Amino acid sequence: MTQAIRMIFSLLLAIVAAGIPYAATAQTPPPKIGIVIMHGKGGSPARHVSDLASSLEKNGYLVANLEMPWSGRRDYDVSVNAAEKEVESALAALRDRGAQKLFVSGHSQGGLFALYLGGKLQVDGVIAMAPGGNVGNSTFRERLGESVDSARKLIAEGKGDEKARFLDFEGAKGTYPIVTTPAIYLGWFDPDGAMNETMAVKAANPQIPILFIAPTNDYPGLHKVKQAMFDALPANPLSKLYEPDSNHIGAPSASQKEIVRWIAAVVAASP
């Protein structure tokens, strides 16, 4: 036995004799992180959020890239409450896969819904990427007012669960038709409902930090209100306004590094 081997063997014996587990000499592995990602209005998991999802998976995150009710395919097929349960189920599945820290993120309308969920679900952080789709603002009220009134009337007539044609609105394409039930439509488009930006922001849990991503070349309406929206969030020392050099569509891809950095900071600060 060489002198070097004798020294290593003696050191191991000393560790065992002192009652120190050998594993204690190794660094404690970081907690596994799970994240739900929600696309924007009329989108899908395979479009503007796909690069972000792939990047996070490559960084070792457990990712649930969901298709939400406002996708181009689903056409608002379930209520706000049902959509909330879809996210809850995805979070539970991530937890079952070993996630110890959980985050909810969304782009555009998904970003606004992420803020809404921040006041509903128990997560470790919320990431709102270029949040939009505020049905409480004057543009939505003007463009969709007749559809909202029609939905209310049909519900009053006992036809709340019968599918009908209504209008949706998106800044880049204007108004366009969707087919869903009056009850579901009103849940998503009631100016004072879940997708009212002011109400979602005020209802956010102050214990949950928020990364608010506002690209420098966002749509003018969103660019105009970004600071006011962020300032209206409940105070949390880990919340942050991040402004990547990007347009609305490119915000998720342009924010990949900052999202990883911010999540690491939140996890490091948590118990």
C-alpha cells in the first residue's frame, strides 16, 4: 500500500469514527424546479413559448407546456374555473415527478392569467411575459360590448349552456368570431371578471414574487401601462420588472436567461 493510499484510507476511517456521513462532505443538490408555461391568445404550446420550454428543460427544469382554452384549436371550450383546475392538475403532476419548487408562467393572455392565478394558487413564483388581454379596458369594452350583452341576455333566457357565436379581440388582428357557450364566454370576457387586469393585479398574493416581463417594443397599449401594472403589484422584495430588447411575440425567447436567473434567486431566498 502506497503512502498516498494509506493517507486516504486513514482520512476515511477518521470520518467514520467521528460519525460524519461521507455524503455530508458533498454539496447538497439544488431542489428540482417545476414550471407551468401558458401560451398567448390564439396560440399553442408549439409556437411562441416553445423555445422557452425547450431551454428550461435543457436546464433541468420539469416543464408542463400547456394548451390553454384560448388556443386557436380550443376556442374557449371550458370555463375560467376549469382552466384554473387544468393548471392545478399540471402543478400536481410536476410535484409527482419530483418538483420541490413550483412556478406558473404565461405569455400575453397567458401572462395575465398567470397573474390571476397568483392570487389563487400556492406557488413559489409567477412569471408574466408581456401580459395582455385586459377585458376591462376601453378597447375591449368597445369592441366586445355587444357580445358581452348578448351573452348576458342568453343566460337570462336560460340558454347559458347552448353554444353561440361571439367575438374575441386581439390587438394584432382585431375582432374575430369564436363559438362557445354564453356562460363560458361571459366568464372570460366580463369586464369586471377574472381577466380584468386591475382586479388580477390587486388580488395577487404579496407572499408570491412576480417577474413582470415588458419587452421594449411591445404593443403600444401594453407598453403604455407596463410601469403602472408593475407598480400596482403587492410589494415583494423579489418581484422584478424586466425589459428585454424584443417585441411582443419574441418576449418568451428573449427572456430565457433572465427567467433562469430570477428563479434561481427566488429559490435561493426561500426556506
